[in-house]
Amino acid sequence: MPKILTLTDGSVYAPSVYDHAAWAAKRMGASVEVLHVLDHHREKAAVTDFSGNIGVDARDELLTQLAELDAAKSKVAMTQARVVLDHARAHLTEAGVTDLTLSQRHGPLVETLEEVEASADLVVIGKRGEAADFATGHLGANLERVIRGSTKPVLVANRAFKPINRLLIAYDGGTSARKAVSHVATRPLLQGIECHLLMVGAATAANQEKLALAREELAAGGLESRATLIEGEPESRVGEYVKSEGIDLLVVGAYGHSRIRHLIIGSTTTTLIRTCQVPLLMFR
């Protein structure tokens, strides 16, 4: 059975993440695993050299107090994790998900994802995390790293779930874009949804051929698509198309594989995630 790995931090985006996971599970006939990761960022006091400042006894007392404070914070975090997972269980059960697993792990999210995503067919994560209300112009702290690091398709949930009736594949003929087209054409997730195919670039014979081949692959999988080739900057033209055509889901290739591309901040992909007010299904 296919499996959907759902990442949650219990933030305001969590209900939408659960709704997107439930939607995908129904279409794929998949189970859902909800993963909550405790990543402790401890601020360690500079206690290595107290000579001339405080005595040995005072230093030992301070270290004891810091250890007790750390233990108390860990206990609160564990309690919070249980609350988050209980809420996930209730929300997904109400949404009709019956094959459900709840998991809680310790460590950095991206490294943990590398260990657990092998058995998953799809990863679902919110566009923003715990600081969503305080950083509305920025992406979640872990989102870009998850997308860059994951080997699975990543569904990025918007603030609120809406029915997905019309999808757009932003196509550039690259490896990740071709992977996206192949997935849409051959997997059940997006079957039966109105499909648009958009390439932003010069109206050359080569680009027209790339677009035609992608449309043929979709047709072979049973999806008729409306293909469009327009000139301009991808960051703005794709966003404009999403708005003008009432697109509910944007499918796009995520980032390049070179080290140079990985260092680019403000890439086309990042801009689309930040500015398009719809969920995104991303491939790399």
C-alpha cells in the first residue's frame, strides 16, 4: 500500500497539512504516517572558564540549575508533542483516514527525514511553520531544506485546504519537470483533474517540441491538457497564470542539482512557493 509521510509541528498550518494528506490518501488509496520531530536547540552557557568570576561551588550550582532547566524544557516538549499527535489523530480520523500511524522522533528534521522517507510515496509539509504569524513573508525554516533534501514528491500545503479541481504543471523541459509530468501521467493522485501545462520561454521550435512531447505523455496516461507557451520571467508569469486561470494546485520541478544552484537564494522555485497562494507538488 502507498504511504504518505506527513510532517507536523502543530502550528497554524497543521490542520491544512492534515487535510491535504487526507485528500491525497483518498486519491492514492494510501496509509498516512504523521511525524513530529523534536529538535532541541540548546543555548549552552559559557561555563568552561569561570576562573576569576565565580567560585567552584557557584559554578557547580549553576550547572545543576541549567541541567534541571533543560530537563524541564524537555518534559514540556514531550507533553507538547503528545498533544500535537493527538490532534493529528483526531483531525485525520474525522477526515476519513483509517490507516494511520503516529511517530515522534528526536533530532534535526532534515536528517530524520532522510532516515524515514524511504518507505513513503509522498511527503506533505506546511508552507510555513511555528512562526507563521510572525514571518508571513518568509518560508518555514525547514521547508526549503526538506524540498532540496527529499527524494520523494513533496506536497506543500497552503494555509487552508481548498478542493483541487484544476492543476497547472510549470514545465521547462528539465529533469525534474519531466519527472513531474511522468508522475502526473502514471499515478492516481491527480487523475481526473483538469490539467494545464505551461512553459515560460521563447517561442522557439525546440520549446514547442518539448511542450508537445509533455502533452503527449500526459495524454498517454489519460490526461488531456491545455498547453501554453508564453514569454517572460517564470517567477511572474507562472503566478499570473495561477491567478487568471483559477488554478488550485501548482506542479513544479524543484531546484537544480548543482552545488551552485543549491546556494542560490531567491530562485524561481523559492519565489513560486512564497508568492503562489495555492499548494504546490514538487519534484526534484
